[in-house]
Amino acid sequence: MNKGRGFDAREIAVFQRNEITEHHIYKNLSGKVSGIKNRRILSQIADDEMRHYNVWKNYTRKDISPDRFKVWFYMLLTTLFGFSFGIRLMENGEKKAHALYTLFPGSLKEVNGIVRDEEEHEQALLMLLDEDRLRYTGSIVLGLSGVIVELTGVLAGLTCLLHNTTEVALIASITGIALSFSMAASGYLSTKNEPEGKNPFLVSLFTGVASIFTLLALIAPYLLLQDRSVCLGISLFIMVCITGFFNYYLSVTSALTYKSRFFEMAGLSFTVAALTFLAGYAINYLFPGVIL
């Protein structure tokens, strides 16, 4: 460990609160995860975090309550998006804690022990990442990438051609449903011969369901509003939100770079939308009055 730098009482109090908060998170997770080995690992980490809390308490000389909102928030994320998503976020927290603790003076033996514990926690958490939703995330996001790009283009083109927003929604729905089924079938066929052991039916199911929900989100403004430009703007915003969420999920669970993937996918969607909108404008100009 390096010579380190000094930390004031307020910073140490933050460390102390983080440790007691993570103790409660790991303790709650240990009660929800399946498998005796997984529960034992999380329980051990929870006990280590409590021990770390007591180490920092020796410096602050006071009790500090956990961040109840953070505990609740992590449990909510785990419930909604899967155990592996929550574990990955916790692993990222362990890395940040490890980086901070290495700044302490190397003469503090207790802190040296905490640093070693944090390193072990990172490795232990990686052993727990075995979940269907995590294994199939890549396939789902890959399928959604095509659906989002193509649906955005379809909506942009139809918005330019048609004056009635309900008609835009209905035609986009037919196109989107066909596209969702196509992506589901492609996911099934592409996974069937892969040696990774993924179930082709589950890949197809997850991709199809995610695509349908994406379709519903994108056409919703056209069913609720009458202004075509406003509808297209809202749909593009929803597209950015969906793109951002799924790429963030993938970056957390698969340790991939977020920014480059997000801007690439969003950029492609906007480019296709712009080109399709121009194509719709050109068709409307060349054949005036044919399409209402």
C-alpha cells in the first residue's frame, strides 16, 4: 500500500455509513438469493461489512445509521432487474471502496485488512453471477437494437406521409409486430447452433416480449396526441430513454463500455429517422395528394 493521505472525520464518517449500509444490503440479499453457497457468501460479506463499520467507529467514536433509501433502492433494483444486476452494482461499489481505502497510510493495519476484504468481496461477488436474465441480456439488447432503429425510421417516415396520428400508430403497429416476430425468430435460429448452452426458445421469447413493449412505448404518443411533430419528438425521446436504459443494464451486467454503445445506437436511430423522414417528404412531394 502507498503512503496514503490524510482523511478528516467527515470522510471517515462517510466510510462508516457506507459500510453499515452495505451490511444491510448484503444481509437482505442473502435472505432472497437461492442456494446455500450463495447465501453463505453474502452473509459472510455482510458480517465483514459490519466489522469494517466497527473499525471506522473506533475513529469517529459514534454510531451512524445506514442509508435506508439506498438499502431500499438496491432491493428494488434487484427485484425488478434481477439478482445479477444488483450484485454487479455492489461489485462496482466494492471497487470504489477499495480504491479509496488504498489511499490510507500503509501503517494502519486495520485498514490494510479492510482493503484485503474488499478485494476478496469483488472476487466472491463475481462467483455469484449466474442467472438466465444475465445470460440472455446480450441477445435481447442485440434484438432490440434492430427493432428500435427500424421502428424509429418507420415512425419518422409515416409521420411525414400521414396526417392522422392514429393511422400512423396502426400502420407502425403492424410493422412493429411483424418486426418483433422476425427478431424473435432470428434470435431462435442464431442461438440454436451456438455452443454457449442458451435456450433458443427463451432467447426468442425474451427478445419478442421486449420488442413488443418497445413498440407500445414508441407508438403511445400517436394514440394519445394529435400533433404529429410533437408525437415524433416524444417518440424520439422515449427511444433515447430505452436505448440508454438497456445499454446501461448491459454495461453493468456485462462490464461493457456504456457511452460508446449508447451514442452509437442512439446515433444510428436518429440517422435512420432523419433519412426516412426525408424519404417520406420526397414521396409526398413527388406524389402530392396520393397519400393523406
